[in-house]
Amino acid sequence: MNDHTLSRRLSYLLRHAPHEAGLTLAPGGWVPLAPVLIHLSVTRAQVEAVVAGSDKGRFSLRGDHIRANQGHSVPVDLQLTPATPPALLYHGTHAGALAAIRAEGLRAMNRHHVHLSPDPDTACRVGARRGPPVVLTVRAGEMHAAGHAFLVSENGVWLTDTVPPAFIHGDA
């Protein structure tokens, strides 16, 4: 199995379907690595290569445990502490989503949080997954001052429950 395929399978298993391997996410989202290896029929070295090579830092590996850093659709307490965001954060999307974003803002949809990037280039890469990217600027500092909570994951992705339309500028 190549690294790209393994990364996708790890993401699916750790973020959306741990039950398929009989796994229960512990606090922080951690699971033992051994049953993951067995379920995916891969070696520790293969998983280590994917974790180390992930340009987005999707996973963390500590000792004999692994986790997805964010993006879960299953219940999990990632044990992240509230943080003060920078003045601006960015969200990558596609043109087809703009009408809904204009009307409703950014919503977590089937995930626990809205994901925001610390820089436009990262947001552009995220948005490009579904066609030509659109990068929106989120006035995170103003949101925080208005009482919205922010978290930051181990790989630098900023998380919040929702982003109201009033705090978004750019193509939205």
C-alpha cells in the first residue's frame, strides 16, 4: 500500500470509523497502534513514514499509540486548551460553497469544528481539494473578542465551533 492510500485509510479509521477496528478513542483521541496495524495490514514502519511525511501533520504517534490531530466526526475529547488566535485566519473552500457561506457562515458540518489555517497558502491547498480554491479571510481576533472560543491542534490548525458571516471577508 502506498503512503497516500495509507494516509487516507488512517484518516478514515481514526477520524470517522474507529469502531470498524474495534477501537475506542481515549481522551486526546489516542488509540493503541497494534490493532490499527493489524486492521490495516501494515507495519509500524509504514505508519511512521506516513506520520513523518504528512505535510499537514494529520497524525501524532507517541510510543505505542496514534491519533488523528483533528477532523473527527465521531465523539472525541482532543484535550485541546482554549487559545487566543491571531488577528486573521484563513479558510480554503470552493466556489460552490460560497452562497451557503454568505448566508450561514462557516459551520462544522459533519465535524466537531470549523478548521482554519494560519496562512493563505495552506488554506489555498485545502480549498484546492474540490476544484479551483477560494480563500476566505476570517477576522479571528474580532471573533475572539466577541466571545468565540478557539483551539489550536498539535499541527497548527485552528478550530472553532462556527464562523458567523459578519467575521468573513474575501470572496464570501
